[in-house]
Amino acid sequence: MAVLEGGKISGKQFLAMTVLSRILAVLIEAPTISGTKAGHDVWISVLASTFMTIPWALMLVHLAKMFPGKTLIEYSQIILGPWLGRMVGFVFIVFFLQQSAHAARVAGDAYVTTIMPETPLIVFIAILTALSANCARSGLEVLARAADIVFLVVIFLLVLILVLPINNVELLNLLPVAGSGWRPIVEATLSSFAIFGELLVVAMLFPYLNEPKKAGRLAVTTVLVSGFLFTWFSIMVALVFGPTMSSLVLPAFTLSRTIEFASILERVEVIPLVAWTLGAGVKQTVFLWASMLGIAQLCNLRDLKSLAYPVGALVAGFAVWLFSTIFDALQFYTVTEFGSLAILVCYLIPLLLYIGALIRRAVQPSQGKEG
């Protein structure tokens, strides 16, 4: 088979792409905040789910190390056989397409809702998708370098959103802890844990690390950094908005509108606008690239670049078709909707692949000894 992607990425670039893909939820919809009943205790859920995710991330790393140089699509076929492996690979590709489409949709909806209500939604989706497809067509190294630059800008803007509203903080808004009981916290924890399943895309990036030995450390760092930022964001929203935080549609945008710095810096809604544009662009491109690579590997194609615009068109179509309103898109990350999908695609199937790989590795040496 021809080499479809010859690029290599550094650990720093890996972190930029994966962390940005994960914290887009913070920058736009913050589903754990608006999609659950945990209220001001949601930070507990986010923190708990962060540590719950680490063993899963390490499992993906170990699975990748058993098949060096292979992506999730490739070693699925090795473990399960060509036919069943291709079926599983197809499921992963559909998931990547859905994630890319969701990133485009929520970013477009955010623009229509906040600053350009008269502009058709399809305009934003088309622009974002065209830019993402063009970047993905340029290859992984170009995408990684772009993400490396964007990462610093987005983190800086996010920190501004989390620091500047300090004058509106009310510490008593965090009390009482578990005032509505632990059940809402548990439900929010499961929701947050399911959303961490987005990081399944790392299984497509591991083969292209220039230092594969650091894969475990990078995966854990991705989980901890994104979890820390989401926990910090949840605490800040709770401190500012208190009992009304669960009713917020776009928490980051609403939080930025509370910023008034020395009566000079006001109306800084541009901060989340820039942050979610850059963040959505990176996430959409990463998953679009993963979809392209998966399709090429599944179909034994010789060229990756030719898939960019057809797959981009498919992503744009999904973005319009999958969600009828902004509320459908924003409420997608709930336990009942995304939770069941993530448990199956991101957790159960990789776990079965891992068990199958362990069995395969245990059986093959014994067969060799018998021979």
C-alpha cells in the first residue's frame, strides 16, 4: 500500500491538536453545564471524569504500541479480520465525520445566535468546512503547525475569559456542596466522561509521533490539561452565575459579557468569538483528516488528498442534516444521546479490540512454540 500520510508531528503539536479538540466544548456549548442538573457542583463531575478517563487513554496507548506504525483503522482489521475489521473501521469513520460536522454546526450556530442572526447558517458551515478541507488536504504536518500557533492564542483568550470576570465572583455560589444530592453529580460525571470519548482520535495520530515512546505521557497530559481547563471554567461560571448557570445557552459568551475592567475594557464578546472560531477550525480539521485517512486505509486507496473536498462536502451535509436547531446541536452531548454513542464507539469497541489484541499476542507465541 502506498504511504498515505508521510508527515510527522512533535509532542507539542500533538498536544495542541488534541487539547483544542477537547476544549471546544468549553469555548462554545459547555454541555456539562447546560445539559445536566448538577448546577454549581458540575466542577466535581468534570474533575472526576478527568481521572476516570486516564486509564482509558493509557489503554489506547498500549493498544497502539502493540501495532507500531498502525492506525486504529488498520489494527482493527488485523485483530478482527478483514471483514469484521472493516465494519468496525467504518463505524469509527462515521464517528469522526459526525464529530467534524458537529464542530462546524455549533460554531456556525454560535455566530448566528450571537452577532449575525440574519446570515444563513449554511454560509458559516460552508466557509469553515472549505477552510478545514483545504488544511486537511495539505497534510498532517501543515495541520500540526497551524494548531501549534492557534493553541497559544486560544489558551490566552480562554485564560482572559476565566480571569477578567473576577469582579463578579461570589464565593457563596459554590455552596452548598451536593445541595441537590449526588445523583445529578453522578449523571453529569457520566456525561463528561462520555464527552472525553472524543479523544479517540488520538489513535489515528499515534503512528505519526516523531517520538512514539512519549505517547503515554502525551495522552495523559492531554486529558489532564483539558480536564483542568474545563474544571476551572465550570468553577468560574458557577462563581459568577450561581443557581442560574444551568439555563445558560452559550456560557463562555455570556461570561465574557460580564467583563468590565476599570471602566475601560467592556463589551469584549470578541474574545470567545475568536477563540471558538480557531478552536472549531482545528477540531473540525483534525476529525476531517482522520476521516479522510480512515476512508483511504479502509478502501486501500493510493491518494489521500483527493478525498479532502468530497469528505468536506459530506461533513457540511451532516452538519445541516443531523441537527434541526441550535438547541439540538447544543444538547447533543447528553447522557441519553451522545452518551450511548460514546460508550459503544469510544469505549466498548476499543476495549474489545484491546482484549482481542491481548489474546492474539498470547496465542501467537504458543503457536510458534508448537511449530
